[in-house]
Amino acid sequence: MWQQEFTWFFALFHHEFRQGHRIAFEVLMALAFAHFFGFYNPKQLADFLDIPHQKLYAQLKDCSLYYIKEILVRFMVKQAVEHLKPALSKSAATQSRSSMTLSIDNSVIDRLGKLLRCTWSWYSGRHHDVVRGQDLLGIVLTIHHIALPLHLLFCPKQGRYNTNKADLFIFMLSRLKAEFAREGVDLTKISLTMDSWFVSQPLRTRLHRLGFTKIIIAGKSNYTFTIDSKKQKASQWKKDLVLHDPQWGIDVPSCRVRGHSPTFGSIILFFFQKSTTRSFYLMNFSQVSMRGAEIWHIWKPHHLIECFWKILKSIFHIRSMQLQGNGLYTALLIKMLAYLLAIRLKAHWPFSQLTITQIMRHLSRNHDLRDLMMTHFHVAFPIT
């Protein structure tokens, strides 16, 4: 099993990057694999193996920033294609049951270091306040209740570069569309879901121009809509509209209405109650009208991107690896390699019913990391 999965990573690396530095990539893979045994940065692993940590850091500096970003995107795309191609070859009903969506969201990683790239003051939804950290913008494919990251990009510091997230998002989506086209997959067939931060008519137009026709986006409470000749803010409509009991295809109290917005014109709105005390609404930015069940079916897997952020922060401890300069993306690549390895391990029967945390516990109890490193990474780690 181990040899099979490591072969996938190394074979893909040599196929996509024929001039690649094999030793440097082997170090990256070893650091990713070490996450399953509780070692989340090069210093921790070097101390465990009793080797100079300077050698590891020297290997990590061999790759350029462009090279690191290319590895990130191509590995994530290849992993996603393995899940997408079988699903897209099935009937429309089977594709619908697979719950394929592209979820877009950003997450703030708390940072205190002053020499780390992209560290700035960003608003954090978890803290409900402005905190100092790095803002990571991500596009994640959800399919069969699995979150597969496709493109991750740190937002630049405010005040120095272009910090328009909409422009960054369009750049990322255009790149992904081209990469998947190279693999024979039309990415525009998949629905998009976004948080309320991305609400804008110009972005809606640019997404339609790019070829995406199904777009569901969370609405802001301060937007004004006219429904049945009555004009008021969405926050008030949440209180006034009567939500129907869960119906076929919708497992929450909901209400689908057509409203008129001064900004977006005529638009379909989908109000729903997530809990007994909180109500939300979605805006249908698609080129065609949708039933309430369709809107809810597209939006329902959106929470998986939040689960992905939690795994990145709580299980793989992205905060613990603070590499300066271009090492920002090197650290992200190591975390993503660990995540992809975990996803691939879950495809094997012994781990299919386990969470990533349970897989890590199982490996640390039943395997010796030093022996596995000697077997699979002996070139990069001459352990004595």
C-alpha cells in the first residue's frame, strides 16, 4: 500500500517535471508523510531523526516560487481528475447524486512573525474581528462528500499589490479551466458556490463570460429587495417571510421567491433556516431559473470547504511551519501533499471508514517512522 501511493506521487512528479530536483521532492514528501506521526515542521522531524535540520532547510530552498506553485496546482488537479472523470461519464442523475460543486472561500491563518510573507491585518470569521495573519483564498471541489483542493493562493499584503480578491479568483478559475481542459474535463459544467463576500454584478458578468452558468452565492443582510411590491432589507425579509416545512429535496425550512434588486435586477432568492434561531438566504446568479431543491442541492456541500480549512489548521497544524520568504508556499505544498496522501489512504479498505485523525493514530501505534523513512526515503535521509 505504501509503495503504491508513494509511486503515484513520484511518478506524477517525474512526468510533470522532468527537470525536477528529485532529492528536494523526496524531502517534501518525507515531511508530508511525517505529519501522520505528529511531526509538523522540518525541525521536529530532524530532531527525531537526529540529523542537522539545516540540511532539510537547504533542500527546501532549492525550488523556485514558480516551481512550487506549479507542483501545487498540478498535483491537486491530477487528484481531482481521478474523481471527476468517472463521475462525468455517468448519467445526469448519477452526476447529481455525486454532489459536484466548486466552493470558493477564504480563511485567515493567525501569524505573529513579522518576516513572513503576506502577513497583514485581515478580518477573521472565526474571531469575528480583525487579526494579524495570512489570508488564504481557495477553490475546493466537493464530490462524494470529499473536499479536494484545486487552487490555493495567499492574498498579497494590502497597500503594496493588487488585493482585489475578485481578480485573484478569476485568475485562479481561468488557470484551473485551462488545466482541466488539458485533462479533457470541462470545468464549467460544475456549479459554483461562494460566500457573501464575493457578491457583485461585475463578478457575476465575468463568471458568465468565463463559461460558468450555475452560480449560487450567499446573500448579505444589508441588501435591499422588492418582493410583492414591498421594498426592504434582506434582514427584515428573513423575519417576515414564512418558511415552509422541509419538502422533497430540501431538508430544512425554506422559501423560494423572486425579488428585484437595484443592483442585480430580477433575481431568485432562496431563504432557509439553518437552526431554530438563524436564517440565511441564497442568491441565484445562474443564467437560468432554478427550483428551490436545485439551489439547495448545489449549496448543501459548501460547508465541506470549512471542514477543509479546519483540517488544515487543526490536524495538519499549518501554523507550526513558519518558513520565511518564499517558504510560505513551500510550507503550503507540504501540507497539501500530506492532505492528498490522507485522501488516497482513505481509498484503501483498512482506512476507508476512518477519519484522518484516526488514520494518524493507527499509523503512529502500529508503525515505526524511522523504519518507514529508511525504506521509502533513504536517498534524502541517510539515517544511521
